Amino acid sequence: MNKSTMHAAIPILASLDIATTVAFYTDALGFSCRLKSQSKYAIILRDGIEIHFWPCDDPNIAGNTACRVRVTNIAALYEEYSIRGYSIRTAK
């Protein structure tokens, strides 16, 4: 039997404000916006990573959704974000 292999996942995260979320991911984190549909849905991209967002009025839901992104050369990403005025936490 041939074995299948999963090779990517696309998280769909809750957002309290689609425009604010897209602005943060593009301006602060260096993603580009693939789709922003009048505050109803958004797709952002960077380096083969794609994250979708749906609008949610419940801060509890939006504050408790997450995804994990594996990164090579985390030091370079840390430096990039430091230059932009943001700091990131790294796992120890």
C-alpha cells in the first residue's frame, strides 16, 4: 500500500478586528496580505506560511487561539523584529 504524507497545515485563527490583525502581521511581522474581504476574512503569507483569520466578537476565543511556526535561523528573525521595535519569545 502507498503511504500518504501530510506536508502543510493552514491555521484559521479568530480575530477581534480583521483590519487591525492584518496591519499587525504585515507592518510588524513582515507578512503580505493575500486577501482581506471587508472585515469578513483575511489570508496572510510569509515564506510559505499561510494563516487565515475569521472575525470573532468573543475576546476569550480570540485570545486563546494560536498556531506554532517552526523557524530556521531564529536569531535573524529576532534581529529583524528587534529592528522593527518588537521582541519575540523563543522556546528554551
